[in-house]
Amino acid sequence: MTDETKKKVVVVGAGVIGASIAVDLQRRGFQVTLIDKGEPGRGTSFGNMASIALDFAAGSGPSTWKKIPGWLLDPEGPVWLRPSYAARMLPWFLRFLAAGRPSRLREIEDAGMSLSLRALADFREMLQAIGASELLTEEGCLAIYETEAEFAADRGHLAMMQRYGLEFEVLSNGAIQYYEPALSPDIAKAVLLPDNKSVRDPYKLVVKLADAALAAGATFVSGSVRNIERKGDGTVVVLLDNGSRVEAASAVLAAGVHTRSLAAKLGEPIPLETERGYHTQIMKPGISMRYSIIWPHRAFMVTPTAGGIRVGGNVELAGLDAAPDFRRPRVLVRHAQRALPGLKAEETTEWMGHRPALPDTIPIISPSSKMPGIFYATGHGHLGLTYAATTARLLGDMVSGAKPSVDMTPFRIDRY
């Protein structure tokens, strides 16, 4: 391998994870080629809920199996499973339930919080490095509970936050409207999460990251990656569908749920599924909001972002190929109007994207267990934006041979 090739790294995927990694690697002196089949930021990162959510929540728990029938039978519930996809989801679901065992749950929380506790500082540093600090708001998030029973059901999550030292403040009616006047007086409780910031426009963030990487010397290639090979001298060869090839010392696979097919071709299949998420972007909402809002019981958020108010969340399990069902985001808008009675839905657009989800809710940030020079950064689920800067720093340490500041054992690709 030539000395020139030794400094080259290919990053596959130009969403918020891949673009953040490209910036970090360029700053370390590598020559990055960023590859994506579309424009940077136009995939799943385009429509996320713009939230830096430090209060990590494991997807499964000891009583999750009791809730699943209710979720699946409720047409307006937080999880929708298309019957035609149920058989495909069964192995993933079994792993998901296994991750909720009490002994495993604490390990998952420890791993998730090892990222969360440094995520905001890393994010701020990344924004400062690309001259985009203004994209991060200084307001926090309000978790809302319509009834005392909803609040009681979430006490375990609050106890988890307290255990890891996350700040929060419980608010009762009256104090709730002091922070966010647009909220209904029927909301019984709220929890102020002061460090759960939001981004003013997640698409603009990815564009700025990609632009910063290119300005530092990175190259962007438009195309779909067909396969990855390794030459006898250790050079990694990334093969594109159009017949072109890119050679480098290393390749980082950060293509969201599409990383699954590439990993399978490299002989290390991973249980990566798509949790399809929807949003409605409202450009004439009729109200203004200071804080983002999350309703845990109904599993959705309302965030002031991208020049309007965005309503989104929930999970649909239907695979990569099924057509969007835009009844889903309309349900969320109705729920949002219950919490925010003045909210209007005028000048709206609807969107659906594919969150890359692993059954234990912990991302893969890892070297390949099969092919030297290959690294993975995928499976961030609902926390891709939150963990982007931290993932970039840890992955950059791995590629450059430095020791990461976090124990990376829980994030290895061969843990399944």
C-alpha cells in the first residue's frame, strides 16, 4: 500500500453520522471520500425531530412483552406493525424482548449513557469547529403527561436519569404554562429537561457538515456502493454500481439501515431493521413554541425547527420497500393538537424515513470482525442526531489507532 493510500478513508453514507465522521477524519489529517446515492442530508437525517436527547431510554424492559399486544392492536398507538411484515420481524422481536431482561437492561443503560453523558459537549465542539454554533438552541425539552397515571408509569425512566446524574425538574399545572403557554391546561405534569437541546434545522446541519468536510479537502462521490473488497496489500476497494471504484486504507460504513446489506456481503450479518418514522412539517402553525415537547405515553415529539413546527415520532414496522402510510403522521397531528389546542395544520408537508434500529437499542460503532480496514457506525435508532458528534470522535479514534475514551465493548459488531 502506498503512503498516499494509507491516508485515504472512504465514508459510505452522507447523513448526519457519515458527514460528522468525514469532518472528524479530515481534521485528523485523513483524505476522505464521502459516498452517498443522494445529496448529503437528504435521507433519514432530513426529517428527524431535531432533538439532542440525552435521556437515553432502552427500547425494551421486563414488562414490554405485556404491552406489545396493546401497541399492535391500537390503530393510533405508538407502534404499528404491518401484518405482511410480521413474519420477517419475528427474529428481531425475540431479540428485542431478550434485551429487556433486568440483568441485560442495566448493561444497555450503562452503554447508552456512556455516550449520552458526553454527547452535548461533543456536539457543541463539532458545531464550533464548522462555524455553525447558531444551529443549536439553548432551550430544553418538556416531557408532558396528560394524567397522573401517565406520569407514574414513567417514574422508572426518571429514576434512571437521576441515577446517571441528568438534570430535570418536575412541573405541575400552572408552572407548565409558565414555561410553554401554548400547552393545554389539561396537562397534569411535565418534566423539564434543560439539557435536551434541539437543532434549528437538521438538514442544514448536515449540509454544513458536508460543506466543511469538502472545504477541508474531502471529495464527494454520488453513487450506490455494490460491494467492498480487499486487495493483497491491504488496500480496501469500494465498488460502485456504476462500475467505478474507490481505493483507500479504510472504509467506514455509515449508511443507516442500508449498512445491513453491505455487512451481509462482508460475512457479518447484523439484525438491523428499519423503524419507519413520520413527520408533518407545519409552516403556519398559528402558535409559537419556546421548548420542544415529547409525550412519552404517545411516543411522539413536537419541535420548533426548519422555520416552522414539526410533529413526528412513533414507529412503523413495514420494511424498506412498503409505500408510506400517511395516515400515521395525521394521527400524530391530532394528538399534538390535544396537547397544544391552538396548533393549526396549515401549509404542511409530510415525510417518512428509515431509522436504523438494533434490537438492543445500542448502536454499532466498531471495527469489522471479518475484514481489517472496515469500520461500522450504524444502528443509532432514534438517537442518530444526538450521538453524531460522539460517534464521529470515537470512530475517528479507531481509524487513527488512538484509544477511545469510552469502553467500546458494548458497541462491537459481533456482540449478537
